[in-house]
Amino acid sequence: MAQNKQILLDNRPQGEATVSNFKLVTVETPALQDGQVLVRHHYLSLDPYMRGRMNDSKSYAAPQALGTPMIGGTVGEVIESRNERFKPGDHVVGIGGWQQYAVVDATQIGYLRKVDTTHVPLSAYLGPVGMPGVTAWYGLMRICEPKAGETVVVSAASGAVGSVVGQLAKSRGCRAVGIAGGPDKCRYVVDELGFDACIDYKAHANARSLSLALKEAAPDGVDGYFENVGGMVLDAVLSRMNAFGRIALCGMIAGYDGQPMALANPSLLLTQRLKLQGFIVGEHMEVWPEALAELGKGVATGRIKYRETVAQGIEAAPEAFLGLLKGKNFGKQLVKLI
Ligand code: NDP
């Protein structure tokens, strides 16, 4: 029996999440039943949505139960199988949680998916060729609906989702403008990812100053905005939206610790006749095959670039997760488990 280290949600945060909300335990993996497979995780994905699951509040998904391993996307290798669709050695992606091993009932459709690592590295199935990539694809293509010649802006631009949004917008003939925290991230967004411009929001004390910088970076105004952050950044971009602009409301990470975030000038939604739509990527499974086909090809051919920040060992997951909520990650935040 393999010894399995897990990180449980031990108690709920009061305000900001801390390492004391989590607990490390070691358990034995149980013997397999018919239909089950044992997966050894190579990488765990850390994602901002996990912060929401730590609360016991109204949301699109049920809260994480106390005393259970934190939810999380994982990639790994099948090491034992009692399911005819999977054999030892298969590379798989699933939602195995914050633990080194998972016993998965693989008879349930969608719980575990085999992936091909010939041209796409295993870890990329948690980033550009996984949930964050599809999130970018859905919000951009289905809500921002970019047309050649238009301007698309994305916040948290160097991150797992934002980096893909800008590269897809470029591939549709748009001007892509990123907003990110710090000069290093902005340089990467322009020099490596190929955005036309990137604004360091940390260099601006208020929305007005950020809006003026945006006027320079997006001289024709903003047609599509992919929002990951909220707060001052949203206020600034709203002030630059063109008439009939589209806003994909993907995330509002600036408020995930529960602090209220007012909108300074909501009347712009009316006067500019804007569309603003929130979405949850898991509710749009119909686009996943088309999106993953484009994203997989993009990564395999090197057209879609990405960057990862990798913490080592399951014990490092809580700190790495709290860092992600503060922008300490640079690109997709992963934990390497082997
Ligand atoms: P990232 O890799 O972009 O990491 C999060 C980044 O957010 C940080 O690196 C930081 O970048 C930025 N950030 C953190 N705090 C703040 C703050 N207070 N103000 C401004 N920026 C901040 O994460 P993902 O790409 O995985 O996720 C991006 C967004 O997409 C999140 O809001 C997430 O919740 C959302 N999301 C939504 C989904 C959906 O279905 N709707 C699915 C997946 C993700 P910087 O240093 O540049 O500030």
C-alpha cells in the first residue's frame, strides 16, 4: 500500500487565508475495487477558484468540506488498474486533489482522461491545454467575440489564463494589451508572448492614472475586455470601453478574501451599451473539444507560449497557493509531486 500525503482543509479562513487553514496528513491508499484505478500524481494545479471553495458561502459550487483533501486538478500516471479502459503507464488528467495519489472510479465518465505527451508536456494539460486555456478560449471567443482590427485588453496578463487570452487575440488579428503586476511580468507579456503593449498596474496609484496609461496603449479604445481582477483595474478599463464593447467577467481575484469591491462608474455600462457577462468554464463543456484542439496544436507547434512556477512537494502547496493569491507566481502555478 502506498503512503499518501494529503493536504486537508482544516478550518475556514476569517478574511485572508493562511497556512493554518490547512493540515498535512498521511494515509494509506485503499485496495482497488472493480472499475477503479490508482493514479500517482506528477503535478497538482493551484488555481484561484480554490480560495472560493474554502468559504462556506453562496457560490456556483459547493464549499470544500472540512477535513477532506483540497480540490485540485492533477496530472499523473496510472500505476494500478482494475478498469479495462486504463492500464499502468497511461498518462492521465483528473481532479485528484491536493495529494500524492488518488483512487479514481474511472467508470464515471469525465473523471479521468488519457492524454498524449508526445508533443505536449504533461504539465501543460493543467495550463494552456487544460482548464485555464479553455477558460481563455471560451471568454474570448464566445463573450468578447474579437474581430480583426479590434483592441482586446486582459488583466492578470502574464498568468495561466491571461497569457492565452492575449495570444489568441493576436491570432485573430487584434491589438492585444495586457495589464500585469510589475515590470518583469510586463516585459514578458510583450517580448515573449507577443502582446502589443502591457501596463504595470502597480505603477499607478488610482484608476484615473491607469486609465490614462491605457489611453496610450489602446489609442482606439477597448472593444473586448477579459477581466480577471476587478477593483481599480476594472474601473480603469471600463472608462476606455468603446460603444458596444464586450466584457468577459472571468475572475475578480482582487476581492477573493471577501473585501467589498465597488464599481466607480456603472453608468458606463449603459452609456456605452456594453455587454458584461460572467461565466464558469465547467458549464460550457461543449466548447472543450474545439478549444483543446486549437490550444494543443498551438502548444505542440510552439505558437502558444507559456510559463510555469513550480513548487516542490505536497508540503509546499499551501504556501504556493497563498502566493498565487498575491501575485508571487509568474505564469501557471504548479506543485511537482514526484
Ligand atoms: P494567474 O496565473 O493569473 O494568477 C493569479 C494572478 O492574479 C496573480 O499572479 C496576480 O498577477 C493577479 N492578482 C492577484 N491578486 C491581485 C490583485 N489584488 N490585484 C490585481 N491582480 C492580482 O491565475 P489564473 O490564470 O489561474 O486565473 C486568472 C483569473 O481567472 C482568476 O481571477 C481566476 O479566478 C479566474 N478563473 C476563472 C475561471 C472561470 O471559469 N470563470 C476558470 C479559471 C480561472 P499580477 O502579479 O499580474 O497582479
